[in-house]
Amino acid sequence: MITTKACGVGFDDLVKSDSRHSLVLMIMIKACGVGFDTLVKPLPPPAGGPMKIRQEHPQDYPEVYNLVKTAFDSNPKTDGTVPDYLNGLRTKDTFIPKLSLVAQHENGQIVGQVVLYKTEITTAEKTLTQLVLSPISVHPAHFRKGIARTMMERAFEIAQDLGYTAVFLCGNPDFYRKIGFAPTHEFGIYHINDKDKNAEWCMVRELTKGALSNISGTINIE
Ligand SMILES: CC(C)(COP(=O)(O)OP(=O)(O)OC[C@H]1O[C@@H](n2cnc3c(N)ncnc32)[C@H](O)[C@@H]1OP(=O)(O)O)[C@@H](O)C(=O)NCCC(=O)NCCS
């Protein structure tokens, strides 16, 4: 489009013209140093590549188990228990099937997964139900393509539709800050193991701005 416009020819002219005019236009396009293929080439795939983000189904569990194992084997800070932790998570009443998502490549392979499940924040006055994000995995062959970010943003949209207003997690602050998470101590919420009340690894992202205003409490998550 930019090229045809730069040549003084609009796209409308191109599609409305009869075959004789099309020939002339094609010659003009060639003369501008650009092939027709260039003009009709599809846009590059969105960040994350040609992936579909969808709800995880029970038939995915064995493939997801292997994916989680492969992904976490690349993280030296973990102890190999995450795939079984996820299997256990799916049997609890805190599990929300709509918030267990996978990223499926167009070749059918599952290359990412994320789970948000219910947790409780204990305040002096009451107990509030919110969400924990854990685990999240991307196949190492697809790291840094935006798959984790895309899965999380989709999960947060669904969570908001379900009425949740905040997502907590324990994890690498360098990574999660990029996704809009901040340490929970900034909101007056402390992990039960955070004796100094300054842990950077216990984090939260408000799904609704101000959701955590006027709340002070503790959280016990893995
Ligand atoms: C962590 C993990 C889920 C990231 O997946 P990913 O699809 O590569 O992440 P994205 O491509 O969506 O990255 C989003 C942003 O975070 C950055 N990022 C990705 N991995 C990062 C890391 N380990 N440390 C710091 N930043 C990281 C990306 O560069 C990108 O930043 P940008 O938007 O400024 O460019 C993936 O590396 C993984 O599965 N690791 C093994 C399992 C694991 O450790 N899970 C998380 C436990 S806390």
C-alpha cells in the first residue's frame, strides 16, 4: 500500500481497474522496485507466533506434564516437583478449569501452560478470596517470543470476567515486573514466610485498579 501510494497509485485504483489497466499498474509497481509478492505478503504473525490460547482439557494433562517438566528442568532454582504439584492442584476445589490455559502451536504441539487458582488473603476483619498464578511454563524452544505474556493477559481477562480483582504469585521479580506485578509489601500484604516484610518475590497484580486499597493482611502461597 505504502509503495503504491508512493507511486501515486491508490489501492482502490488497483482493485477497480480492468485487466489492461492492471497490467499497466503492475508495470508501474515493478518500476518502483517492488514485486507483487511484496504487496500481497501477509502480516507477520503476532508476538508468540501462530499460537492458539485455549482452556486446558483433561486429555492434555500428559502432554502438559512433559511440557512443565521440560520447562522447569531449565530453571536451576526448582526441585523437579512442579509437574506433580500441578497434577495435585487440578484435584483441589481451589482449581478453576476456565483458568487453566494452554498455548497450542499451529502444528498441534502444546508449548505453554498457565494456571490461576483460588487462594485466601487473611485480614484482621475478614478473609478475601483472590487468585494465585502457579505454575507457568513455556517450552524452552519458544522462550522470549511473548507466549508467557500472551497466556497471562488472556488468563487475566477471563479472571476479571469471573469477578476476581487481583492475582498473587511467588516468583522471579525481574520477569514478573515486566508483566505488571509488584511486591505485595507495597500493598500492605505479606507472605507468611516474609519475616522482614520486604520480600520482592511475593508479588501481586491488581486486575482492577485500587482492588487492594485499604487491605492489610497475610498470604500463604507456594
Ligand atoms: C519464565 C517463562 C515462563 C517466560 O516465558 P516466555 O514466553 O519466554 O516469556 P515472554 O516471552 O512472554 O517474556 C515477557 C517479558 O519477560 C522477559 N523475560 C522472559 N523470561 C525472563 C527471565 N527469565 N528473566 C527476566 N525477564 C524475562 C522477556 O524478555 C519479555 O520482556 P520484554 O517484553 O521487555 O521483551 C519461561 O522462561 C519458562 O517457562 N521458564 C521455565 C519455568 C519457570 O521458571 N516458570 C516461572 C517460575 S517463576
